[in-house]
Amino acid sequence: MPRRSSLAPLAVVGDRLLTGLRDVTSDLAALDGTGYWAVVLPFAGDPVCARFDHVGPARRWRGRPWVGVDPAAWRSSLDEAAFRCGVASIRAAIGRGDVYQVNLTRVLSAPLPPGANVAALGAALADGNPAPFSAVVRIPSHGIHVASASPERFLERDGDRVWSSPIKGTAADRDGFLPKDRAENVMIVDLVRNDLGRVCEWGSIGVPALCAVEEHPGLAHLVSTVEGRLRPGLGWADAVAATFPPGSVTGAPKVAALEHIGSLERTDRQIYCGAVGWVDADRRCGSLNVAIRTFWFADGEIRFGTGGGITWDSDPDGEWEETELKARRLLRVAAGSAVPAHATASVPVETHHTGAP
């Protein structure tokens, strides 16, 4: 169980600070009722929807600073050789026509430092790696300690309008994208269009942005936006059922991609690649991120995931380096005072098996 379970529940989602936990449910239909909710959707497992009584503007963290994680303590569920084998296996499956793209990931873990507070980690991330869909959710009674610096919108809603902005394609800067990055993005746009089409009005699906370049701390992404209008009578539970898990972190076709993920990844993704965000049920609006660039506490450890989409054109060396690129800055922030200012936090390659082979 996560440490410091006596800490009060809270959430910092969007630009709001939520306190005064009222109730918690796994029923997504509650999000179309009343109240202001923090939402955590694990990649696999029951949703956690937490309604809070007090909603106010987020404020700068005034508590103790984040304690820091020794960079040498991190272990990876897949080492470089195993990750390369995974890339080769996916390319072979693509060659057989079994699948078109699979998102292959690995989970990093380290001992949870004494006195670790996920709210302090969230504050460190806000300073060191600001992100448009950042979130912190702390509900000790349900084992939820999550700090996300996600750059990606999974699902946003305003009344009947819903939209998603999948990220596919990552480079060190805006000039570093490869042809495979755009192809990867367009493939997932088609998947998201199909997913939203299951719950949206006929003819309402559109793509107002395709492969736009967004720059974030330490890297750049290709980002598209797909939108539609929910059919009458449908709500959050229907929209999530149609679109979750996010296509950008699964692959295409989604069902086949999930089968490959289950066979190749050596540990459960847990919170990673799920979704975190907020819902204002009274105003019929909300925003859920894709839980990438996300830390969480579980079983006395701090965990973090990194990965990428594998296509026929994928190069094992390049794919491994992409996972390193995505993790590097975040691990540096997580190191806090545990690493000298001149040092570089890198992703270790020693394996730590925490699940089925």
C-alpha cells in the first residue's frame, strides 16, 4: 500500500483545487449526475470517480518539497534487449497482416522515498515539466496517488460536443520527425474517428487539426484533433466505453493491438496509459488526459511508464531511444534534490520483473 495514507484526499485538475472528498464510485454514469469530480481510469481495472465538495482555484504548493528519487534506483520492466525483441515481434505480426501498429511500453519502478507526497511531486512537475493536461489525484483510502504531466487530451466534453487529440510522432525538436511519424498519426486518427463514431451523430465527426506540431519541454509531438457530437441520451459512460483505452497508446486495430500488448509487456500498466482528469457534472463538461508522463505510487514503489508506437517502418534502436527521450526529463524532475544540478538522470536498463512473462 502507498505510504503516508493519513494525508487528506485532494485533486489538482485543470486549474482547480478539489478538497473535501464526499464520495467515491466506479460507476461512470455518476459523471452525468451532479457535482465536481476527479476521475482516474486505470488502463485495466475499475474507474475511480471521486466527488469533492470544495472547488477553488489551484494555488502554488506551500508544503514540503518533493523528496526526490535516486536516479540509480530505477528499474525497467523491459531492458533494451527485451524491448528490441518486442519491436521485432510486432514487426513480424505486421508482416503477417495481424495488426498495423502496436504501442509497446515499459514500466520503471523505484523504492518509494520516505515521506513521499504525490502532491509535492505534482508541484515539482508543474515547475520542471509544465503540461497542458497535468493532474494530481490523492485518495489514500483507495490507493490513488497519481501525478501526471500529460501533454495529451484523451477525451474532452462540452455539452454534446466531444473531442480527442491523439499524439503520435515524437522527436527531439520540430525538425526531427520521420515519414513514419505522420503515417502513425494518421492511422490512429482513423481509429479515433471510428471510436467516436460509435457514440456520435452521423456526419458530425470531423478532423479540425491533422498532424499539427506541438513543442513541449525537451521534445516535440505531432498532434491531431478528432471531434463529434454525442447522440441524444448518451453520456460519459457511453463515450468512455466507446473510446477507452486511448487509441494512441494501444494501436490498430485496437483489439488485436491489446492482445500483443498483453503478450509482450511484462507488467501491468496500471495507471499508465489510462486517463486522469475532471468532470463538472452540473455544467456537462470535463477533460480527461491520456495518462502518459505520469507517476504513481503502488506497493511501496514509485512507478513511471514510457513507450511508443511500433509500425512496419520502426527501427529498434530508434524506438528504444524514443522511450529514453520521453522519460529523461521527467526522471530528472523526480530526482529533485537526490541528484546534483550538473548530473543527468537517465533510464536504467536493468530489468525488474513484476508480472507474467
